[in-house]
Amino acid sequence: MRVPFVNLQAQSRELSKDLASAFERVVASGTFVLGSEVADFERRAAAHIGVRHTVGVSSGTDALVVVLMALGIGPGDEVVTTPFTFVSTAEAVLRVGATLRFVDVDRASLALDPALVESAVTPSTRAIVAVHLYGRPARMDALGDVAGRRGLFLVEDAAQAYGSSLKGRSVGAWGHAGCFSFFPSKLLGAAGDAGLVATNDDQLAGRLRRLRQHGSDGEGRYGALGGNFRIDALQAAVLSAKMPHVERWISRRREHALAYDEAFRSFPELSLMESSADESWNGAIYTVRVRDGRRDSLRRHLAERGIETRVYYDPPLHRQPVFATAGCGQDMLPEAERAAPEVLSLPLCPELRNDDRELVVTSVASFFGR
């Protein structure tokens, strides 16, 4: 592809000395799981997010699973979340044995609609899992009000949203816990799978640390069934090496996003996702909605010109076979279903060159006869 969706090779070349130093440091230490590298990364991440505790784990998916376990959510409990997200959000609910309840999204943001969440709560509901879709903050203030009034846990799936904030507070710091993914293609990406849980709850942090090591107290006693959810030292060292560049990368992503917005705002065939005045978006994934059933044709047009695109998430989760089999796939959720065949994500990464961005713009314009 002439214009890849992400360009990890370019990022690795830029940071090659720092990444090599991180690798050599871990190898020399002989400590490959947890240890000082992980503790140092957790301190850095906690300071950046603005929480008392962060707990490094094996992936963003495992972050969600271990949080639900630590909150005591299981069979007989109901968890409300969005159908317009990656499979792991809903998968984690079923993996702990809880009941999954999908609630439709807001038309403008494609994030959970707080009013619909409130009306969906039942006596069995224990938690809300909000997703910061494409890195854009969900309405955590309104969802927090719902959770507070109804006595529910509020969990943030911030897999795409490291570095985003709402009303000056970082995502991951609004709920009882925030779950991050450091999959390599993320804004802050590891050299493999890695994740993080952020929380201000001292007791919850302690349970998370025990559960990530099979429920061990560190002295040979196992007080709960946990799992092998540990982050390894190499991933922590790589993330620590990349962390000083996060704000620069966010700035560059926003620059590209603003240029796309300026170019596409006059296209009646496209709908743009707008940021609200009180949010700060990390520029994770730039997505437009293509009207009149032309999304797939536009995508083919761009591919013919060497431009890689992605579609997140079509079909939405309530239409995926695994959730229909689990008995939670039949509800009509019109906003999610309307959005699914329209969304298209365009190349956006710090390494994207301005001339390549212009090729994306001119190629989109040519498809619409401009």
C-alpha cells in the first residue's frame, strides 16, 4: 500500500536506539515478567492519566476481564454496554459469566446514549461498560450520574483512548476503573500484546494485582481464582521508551484530522464526527460516515489508488453470531445498525506524510466527481 493505515515500521526506525536500549536493559536484568520495568511504567502511566494506581496486564481484553472479576461481577449479574465496539468489550462480560445487555448509541457520537442506559437498568444490573469509540471520550459525566444514582460500577473501555480527556480529566480516571490496550497499532503501542488498568480505588488496585497473578498474595497463598494476566517486562520497557513521544504524536494526529475535516466538511456525501468543546481527542482513528450506500465502493476506489482503510464495526456486536447464540443478539438497535454500513476509517498516524494525506483527500474527491 502506498498509504498504509498505520506505519509502525517508520515509528520503529525513528525510535530504534531507544527501543534497542530498552530490549538490552531487560535482557541484561534477567527479569522478564513484572519487576522494576513494570513498576516504573505503572508509575509513569499513573502520573500521565492522573490516578493513584495503574496495574499492567497482558492485554486490553484481559484488562476488562480482570476488572470485572475484581468487582465481583459474575453469574446473575447484568452488564450494560454498547454494541458498537470491538468484540472484547462484550466478550469480557460473558467470560465472567454475567449477562450482557446491549444499549443503543447516540447518533452523533456513536457512544453509549446515557438516557437509554438509564432506562435499560434492571434490578440485576451491576455495571456499565462505556467505550471511548475511536478514542473520542464518551459522556462520562452523564454516565457517571446514572451509575451513581443506580448504585452501579462504571468501567471505561479506553482501549483506543490513551491521552484523551473530557473536561480536563483523562479518560480512564472517570469510572471505578479504566482499561487500556497497548496493541502495537494503538497510539501508544507495545511490541506485542499489553494492557493497563487505571483506578483511584486502593482496594480494587490490590485485588487487581493479586488476580493478575492467579490470585496470589505473593507469599504462596491463593485467596481467589485469578489468571495469568501479567504484563511482561519487555512490553513495559518499550512503552516507557515511547511514552515521552505521546503528546507529540497526539498533536500530529490532530493536525491531520483537522486537515481532513477542512477538506471533507463541504462534502454532502460524508458526515464527519465532531468533537465537543469540552473534550480533548487523541486522534486515534479518523472516521467518516459515507451516505447512500456508497461506503464499500469508496473503499474499493481508495484501495485501487494504494490507500488502506478500515471498517470498525460492521456488523455491530448484537448482529454477530456468537452473541446471538448467547441470547443477547436479537434486540433492534437502530442507531448502531444505521452507522455500521456507513463508517469508514482513513489513514491517520503521526508518520503520515502531508502529501500522502493530500492523496487521500484528492482520491476521495475524485470518487465523488470533484
